Amino acid sequence: MNGANLAQRAGMLCNDVEFRRFVAERTIGQRELIANTAAAEHLRQVCGIDSRKKLNTDTVAAQKFEALRTEFDAWRGRIGQPR
């Protein structure tokens, strides 16, 4: 997908209830619902950025974002586990 859309995709992802449960399980070990702001903070930490807008211009951060999306898709059973 076009990199110009990554910041928008990241924002939508952080509002996704299942993604918020995925982040909770990864960060606190429980599949409870966390706030979208906590999910956004986790995403920024994983991608090594201070703003989701940087996903549109930082190639390394964009790759980390796509890896996080892949892990999330595997977690929810949409794809096999990533290698």
C-alpha cells in the first residue's frame, strides 16, 4: 500500500478494539481492552517514532509498522504465524 496512507492506517488501527486487545496482551499480559491512546503509544514505541505522521516518510518505521500489522494479523488468526 502507498506509504502516504500509513499514518492514516495507523490511526485507524489504534482505534480497532481487537488491536487494542492485542497490544494489551503484548504489554501487560492480559487480553483486556486498553485505551486507543495507549495503543498509539505502543505503536510509536515499536516503530521508533514520536508521531504516526513519520510513518509516511521514514522507511524503517514503515517497515516496523508493517511487521507489527503482520504480527497482529497472525494473532487474530487472519494469517499464519510470521517467521
